[in-house]
Amino acid sequence: MAPQQTHRSGFAALIGRPNVGKSTLLNQLTGEKLAIVSPKPQTTRNRILGVVTRPEGQVAFLDTPGIHQAKGELNRYMVDIALQAVDDVDLVLFVVEPTGGEKPEVGPGNRFILERLQKAGKPTFLIINKIDTVPKPVLLPLIELYRNEFPFAEVVPISAKDDDGVEQLFKAVLQHMPEGDPLFPEDVLTDQAEKTLVAEYIREQVLRHCRQEIPYSTAVLVDFFDESEREPPPGTPPGKLAGLIRIAASIYVERDSQKAIIIGKQGQMLKTIGTDARKAIQRLLGAHVYLSLRVRVEPRWSERPEGLKKLGYE
Ligand code: GDP
Ligand code: K
Ligand code: MG
């Protein structure tokens, strides 16, 4: 008789400064685009669950907003979410990118997070992401510097973008999960509703196409999601988009001037955002999508608790 394999399951949180590649890593681990990605900070605003299920175990990863010292209601909200996640998991994956070029350094932003992790006292991996961007020799001294700051259970260099080291990382994470039965049914991938993902895919296109100050002031809400014609007619070959989903969503900004930027000359910017978002949403939903977007102004929403609540951040 073959020996019974131990089944492990638990939670692991991706924690780190903005832009180090936490969301890219979540997507690579799960093989799905659960979290939007952009070169701008504050891309991830909520905690995002991504579940990986294998015969030998299950890991529920939590992607989180970047931790940084910044003012403002929305920033506080995001940092709280990230720090809360640390308390809720079995293992912390502290993600960093190589910094300091030829002379590697940890830096104040990472030290600030490490202080919090010291207090939390959870088993923690150091994930050095973006190793595709540096020559190999800088990694050893960098690891040395980090090891002097914190007793990491493991150090794993990866490139989330190139899928380099990600499988090894998953195996190491699983070894640190407690023994136990799966926490989620095996077909569960995330706890995000389709409507939430749709709103995020639209926000991603705003991040992609608009310049710096716009993204921070933007939130997206789905107003209308009609899937009454979602099912393709009987006899449609598998894989062929045949059903239709009608979606209306609002892009919220804080000022009229921002609204004008998102709409663009003769509506060109909004059209581009809509076209690109629709393509991504069609892939997500596996049906044709009719997407109608409008831009609304909600003054200073990101500075007010009621504003945050109204736009879905609570
Ligand atoms: P997050 O803010 O930590 O969630 O970071 P994102 O996942 O949004 O990524 C921030 C930026 O870093 C994006 O432009 C990504 O394409 C880029 N990025 C993420 N992982 C890698 C990597 O392994 N190598 C390189 N070169 N870029 C990466
Ligand atoms: K980002
Ligand atoms: Mg992110």
C-alpha cells in the first residue's frame, strides 16, 4: 500500500511595499488574473484571496495593499488591511525587490514593515522578487543584509513576471502550512464576486491610460449587471462566445478637471478605457460584453470615511 501523504492547508499573506510585485505573484501562483497590476502605487486597495489547490495541500494566499507611511483616509484604510492580514495567516510572505543597485540596501520603507512583522511574530519568508532586473551577484549580499534584520524561515528569490522560482516558492510555502483538510472546496479560486473583478478590470485601464494623479482619485462601481442572456443558445460549440452580458459602470473621480481628463478629447480616452476593459472582461466572463461607462464626480471621496464607504471601501 502506498504511504498516505500528509495533507496541508492554511493561509499565507503577501506583504510588502507598494509596487514590489505582490499582485503579479498572486496571479502567477493562481494562474488567473485575480488582482490588477500596474506600475503605480495604490493599485491594490483591498485584500484579495487566491486559493491554490493541489492533491498534497491547499494554500489560500492573501494579496494586500502596499504598506507605506502616508497620510489620508484611503491610505490608512489600505495599510490597515495589509497589517490585519498579517494577524490572520499562518505564514507571512514578505515581498521585496532588489534595491540599491550595486550597493544593496534594505531601506527605511522595508525596515518599517519589518518592525511590524517583529511584533506580529509570525513565521515569515523573505521573497526577493524581480531577480530578472539585477545581476546575480548582488543577491547574496542583499540576502545577508535582510537576514541580519529578521529571522526569516526561508529566503526565496523569484521573478514573478517570468515565472522563475514561483513553483519552488509554492512548495516551500506548503511545507509551512499546518496539517489539515482543505479549507475551501477544490473549485474555489477567489472570494471576489464577478462584479468586483469587473470593476477592478475597469480601474486597471484607468491606471494604464491616465497620468499619475488620476489613479489615486479613481474608484469604480458596477451599477448594472444583466446576465439574462448570458447562456449561449443550445448547440453553440464550446469555447465560442455566444452569450451576452450587459454591464453599466461608473468611474468616480474627485474633481471636474479629473472627469474631463478621463473622458478626453471628444470622449476618446473613455472610449479607449472602455474598449480595453471590455476585452479583458469578456475573457473573464466567457461571454460577449456590452459595456457602458460614465464618469461621475464625488468630491474628496478618498479623504472622507463616508466617501470610502460609498465607493465600496469599508
Ligand atoms: P504590487 O503593488 O506589489 O502589487 O506590484 P504589482 O504586481 O502591481 O507590480 C508592480 C510593477 O512591477 C508592475 O509594473 C509589474 O509588471 C512589475 N513586476 C512585477 N513582478 C515583476 C518581476 O518579477 N520582474 C519585473 N521586471 N517586473 C515585475
Ligand atoms: K502596483
Ligand atoms: Mg498589488
